[in-house]
Amino acid sequence: MSKVIKSLKEFIRGDLALCVVKAPPGSGKTYTLIESLEVVIKSKLRVVIVAQTNNQVDQICQRIVERFTDQTVYRYSSKSYDAPSDGHERVSVVKHSSGLPVRSGIVVGTASKFGLSELDGQFDLLFVDEAWQMAWADFLPMRHIAPRYILIGDPGQIPPTIGIEVDRWESSYFQPHVATPQIILANPTLADDLLALEIAVCRRLPADSTALVNGFYDFKFESDAQPGERFIRPTRQVAVDTLADDSVDRALQQMWQSKEPYSTSMIGYPTPVSGPASGTDLELATFVGDIVKRLMDRKCEISTGPHERDKPRQLTINDIGVVSTHNQMNTAIQHVLVGIKKSYEKIRVTTPERWQGLEKPIMIAVHPLSGVTSPSGFDLETGRLCVMS
């Protein structure tokens, strides 16, 4: 049992009101939450687990019933929600508060569902998964559901999406658009009733990448992977025809110039003589497509963990993902990929917001400032760069 899970269980048994758990990407945040439920079940508590999307809620419900084989989970849903056809029999879909358990039980739902429900004081404990995605304004309607809270999340993630101008609140102490844990941690009056924990191990990132991503956090963490455990290397020589071909070949070569192979490489794309494109940079989109083609042409093999280190497997298009901050660029890249080969349409190309929480063995990231002459707050947002890293 990890120290964080042990501390969480002690918190649930205790009487402190607040617990905030900081965690890097791929550190097992939801796993940590679910393991702590062992105390909830044994103590016969009545708890709520709040997630940000329906997909997250479905996954949490499924994982709870798989972990605790005698436990029923109540999936608190909107009237329009359709349960998955392969949903577990011990996940009970409830669409009205009258159907929620009156005694002990675990209820899971979205923030939007709980925010519209009147459940004041009916539960012992409120969990928030992916808490840094929840704005303070979204948390406030739920604050009376329970007297105690556990918030688990990744502080390096993209801030909550706000559809209005927020300048008027920049001087406010409780800024409604700021992530809920950030507000709680910054409030000195809560310090005596707050337990702050940090998960110091990241399972998603390779060993040599944690130093890069650590710069986005105010706490240090290490990779669970060993040096040289994850890599990509070519197995076939192919003639060089394009700038991307040469750039990829150099990058692959540089990755293997040290004792242990590196997992990250920077590939530069020169600014055209005429200057950056005024709209979507189609030449850059073509360059990205050529990178994908080169990796496949050279029949690269990859290792994603200790089980593949000595016997790496062939790279497939399902192993590759592309991320760019702008939808127009992503659309252009998708068009280029399909033009290269029809099967490349299977490659996921989308924004950091949609990649958040997901992963692929090989990620190609277009830098947020590529082709940008006058950076906006959107372009400079560190959360997007952190997710892309």
C-alpha cells in the first residue's frame, strides 16, 4: 500500500474536513481514490464521487465494482442518460435523488448533475476526481452535500474552461474561474483543517522525460519507468527525399547517442523566407504528416515497458498520436495524413484538451507557438504545454 493511500484511509477515519492530493499525469489518481474506498465500505459511510465527464463517471463505476465484488454503485444520471449496453449489473442507474441510498452507499455522477441537485448534508464525504478541472464556481453548489472533502487531481492540467471574460475577478480572493484545489490551498484559514498529499511517482512518462515535465509543478516526482526502458528505433534504411526525412533520421540517431536511449527529441521546422503563414500553416501540416510517414517507412520498433525492452515490437499507426492546440491545424494534418495513406485516418489528431488523460506510445506535438507572431493568453497557457509534454 502506498503512503498516499494509507494517509487517505487515515484521513477518512479521522475528523479533518479537507484533503487535497496533488498528482502528476499517469500516477494512478483514480486508482488511489478507489483504493481509499475500502475504509468507506467497512465504515458504512455514505459518499459521493464527482467526476467531470460522463465517460469518467462510467469508468469509475466500472472500476469500483471490479475492485469490490460485493459492492453496488449508484450512477447518478440525467434523464437523458443511456446506460452502456455492456454496463455492470451492480451499477444501478439513478435519475432522481429519491432513488439514492438512504444509508451507506457510493454514489457517482458528474459535477453538472450534482450542481443541479439539492442534497444538502445527506452524505458523509465528497470525493472530486480530476479536481483541477473543476472551477471554484462549479464546486460551490456542491459544498453542502457533505461536511468533508477529498480532492484528487493534476495541478499541471489545463485550467477549467470558462466561456466568459474573467478580467473582473482577477483581483478577487476567491476567483470563481480558478481550479477549486488552488483556491483551497491558497486559503490560510483552512490550513489547520487541511491534509495536503502528493503522489511522487509518474507511471506514464519515461524516465528521461520527468525532468522536463517537473518544471510545470511545484512538487517533485519521479518516473516509475527505468532508464532505457522505453524507446523507438528504426530497423530499415530508406533514401532521404524530404526535409522531414532528414529531420526524423537525425532525431532517431540522436536518441541513441547516450548510454541509455532518450525518449524525447526536438525537431525544428524553419520559418519560410516569406514569414509565418497568415492562416493555418499548411506547410507545417505537411511536415507533420511526413514525420509520421518516415517513422512507418523506416519500420521503427518500440519498447513501451520492461516486457518489451529485450523484444521490442513493430510500430503501428495505432501507436501514434498527434497533438496541436488549434483545430484548424489538426484538420489540416488529418487531411495530409489521409492523402499519404488511407489507413492513416486512424491516427488520432486533436487538441491537448481532448488528449488530457489519454496517451499513445509515440506522440508528435506541434509546439503551441509554431507560426504564432503575436502570442495570446491561449497560446501561452502552460497547462496545454504541460499536457503536450
